[in-house]
Amino acid sequence: CNGIAINSITQVCCNGTVSQRPGLQSACCGSAPYDPSRSYCCDEGAVSAIPAGAVNVSCCGGVAFDEDREVCCNGTLNSVVARPLSNPQCCGRQSYDASLSGCCSGSIHDIREHGCCNECCNGKVIDPLTTLCCDDQVVPINENKKQCCFKEAYNPSVNLCCNGVIHMKNITNNACCGNTTYNTITETCCDSYIVNQVLTSGCCSMDLTNEKCCGGVTMTNAAPESSCCGIITYNPSTETCCEGKVHSGSFRECCGDQLLNETRSVCCNG
């Protein structure tokens, strides 16, 4: 054992350390010897005595315990004999009966007071038959509004939820484009921009040999000298682009999306 001769009848070698055999049966728990008929090897080499009469043994915080009599919750042992639990579960360091209670944010609640089921919403127990959890907000369900749209409930049969904004379905071919809606028959959505299909052949592709890509939208028949202004084209020699809006006159100064009259106005914060 680590270069030392030992008596295998009376001694045992554990991780290079010579120790006396603890009994007729010997095993190693890290560098410590133990008798597996009387002790249990827990994590990190901790030897713990097996509880009397235990059949199903496990460890909790380095201590052996009887799984039929106790439950380990985050390193804390809880008895399931003194307070019988048909479906023992942990809630933080406490145990509870999951058939009768629920755990929300480390607190145990009686689910019999909250309808059929156990669901949590930002630390509160809710009944999913009567309430929704919408972005950690408890929202009542009515007969129509049964889905979440950000922090609100909405009716998907008559509404669209577009990036957290609820819109009415005006036509059957409505769809979302960013946080608004568009007509899929007459319009195209390109990178959250809505464009009339008459003005474009579709969203930008990799082949732009005879086309120009403005804001993810393919502009057909664009003049060679044109540039992009948002999702439209303009002629920089005769026009000015102000935040996606084209104005007559070149090389003018903008204030937001409007032209600035430099002789009579000053632009403050756009």
C-alpha cells in the first residue's frame, strides 16, 4: 500500500493510507475504511452509521438516513413518520405532501383552497382553470380570454398578439409584423417593416444585381443613383432623407423626420 507491505487479514489500504480493518467486511470511503454492514459511505468520504432497521439508505448532508422514514430537503432531514406524507416533496428545507399542498417560492400552500391544481405565479398559488399567469401577473380568465399576451389575457379567435400588443383581427388574412398587423395578401413584412406588394418583389434576397435592398425590402426598378431612406429609395442629389421620410431639396438639415429651417429654427433633442 503506497510502497508498504500490509497484512490483508487485519489491515486495509484506502487511497494509499494503511488502516485496521473495521470488521469482517471492509470497504473504503475515500481514505477511511468502514464496515458496509454497519456504516454507509456518504459524499466526500464521510462515514455514517446506518439507522437501525433501515433498508433503503441514502445520505443527507453527510449523514445516512432511512428513506422510508425521512426525506432530505436541501441538507435537512424531515420525518415522514411523525407526519405521514403520501407524496413527499421538498419546498426549500421543508417537506410537504404534494397531494395536498403546493410549493411556491419556498412557501407551502394548501392547494385544496385553490381549486384543482397546483401552479405558481410569482410566489402565489393559482388555479389554472380560473386564472392565468401572464409575465408573473395573475390575470383572471373569462370565457373568451384564455391566453396571455405579455401581462394581459386575450381571445385568440378575435385578436392577434404581436410582440405584447393586442390587435383586433379585422380580416382573415391578418398576421403580425413586429408589434403591429398587416394584410398578407396585399402587403409584405420584411424585418418588421410593412410594405405594399405593388412596390416590392419581396424581402431582400442574396442576389441584388438588379435590385436595391432598403431596410430588408427589395426595391425593384430603383435608379442607379438612388439611395435608401428607411424602406424607400430617394435621390440624394435632389432630395433629403430624414429618418425614413423623403423631402425635396438636397443636403438639407433634419430635425427628427422633418426638415429644419436653419435660419429660423433650432433643433433640440431631435
